[in-house]
Amino acid sequence: MAETAQKIIKINLEELLQILNEAYAEEWLAYYQYWLGAKLAAGQMRPAVAAEFAEHAKEELEHADMLADRIVQLGGTPILNPDDWSKHAKCKYEAPQKEDTATLVMQNLLSERCAVGRYQNICDLCFGKDYETFRISAHILKEELEHEQEMEDFLKDFDLAKK
Ligand SMILES: [Fe+2]
Ligand SMILES: [Fe+2]
Ligand SMILES: [Fe+2]
């Protein structure tokens, strides 16, 4: 814990730590969803989809890493038991329903839209009150928006390929 980190924020610390832990749990689930999706993917544009999923898995894990560091800096504890991830996550894990790329991409698109809302909310909460959490959340938000765009682009490509 960094003593000053706790003192300078103008938000309720307990509330902030609770929210950061929810986001932290969501990132691990997002990581696993992409990581597994990259292994299972089959069908249309498989190489491109699997490569993008693998890259996003890495980025979701980096997000978990940034959040864990910030939680510790604020004197909190990142969720200790993976059993608790799904209990805390508001953006839920979407277990792959089918292995076809279109289904997987659609499932990841839904997750990304939830993630965008999550970081927009954290940015709103921290704006002008906690610059460091704001900075981290704005960085993650930028990447979640890119992820959303890329999932939409795949769906558009699938659609065009049908015509
Ligand atoms: Fe993420
Ligand atoms: Fe993402
Ligand atoms: Fe990407």
C-alpha cells in the first residue's frame, strides 16, 4: 500500500476497491473467454479470428495486471480465489456455445460492450477525483473500444461473404 495513494483520492475507498475488484474479475474471465476461443475457433476466417482472439487474451490479462497493481497500491487485495471471479463480475463469462467463429465473435462482442460500459463508468466516477485510476481506466477503455470495433468488423466481413 502507498499511504499517499489512499489520501489523495476524493472517492470512497471501499466503494472504489469494490468496483476495481469487479473489473479485475471480469478481466480474468475475458482473458479466459478469448484464450479458449482462440483454441476452439473453427470455420470462416479461422486463422484471422484465432490470432485476434489470442492477442485480445493477452490484452485482457494486461488489464487484470494494471487493476491488480492499482488495487494493491490503494491498500486493497485483489480477489484471492478464482472461485469468486464470477460472483463479483457484472460482465459475465460467456462460455463458448459453439466453435464456429461467427458465434464466438458475437459472444465476445457482447462481452466487449459490457466492458466498454464498465470503464466508461469508472472514468465517470474517477474524473477529477482520482487521476491515476482515471488514467488506467481511460487506457483500458480505449482498448475495449478497439476490441468492440474489431469484433464488429469480423461480423461485417462474415455478412459480406454470404452475399
Ligand atoms: Fe479488458
Ligand atoms: Fe476487451
Ligand atoms: Fe485487436
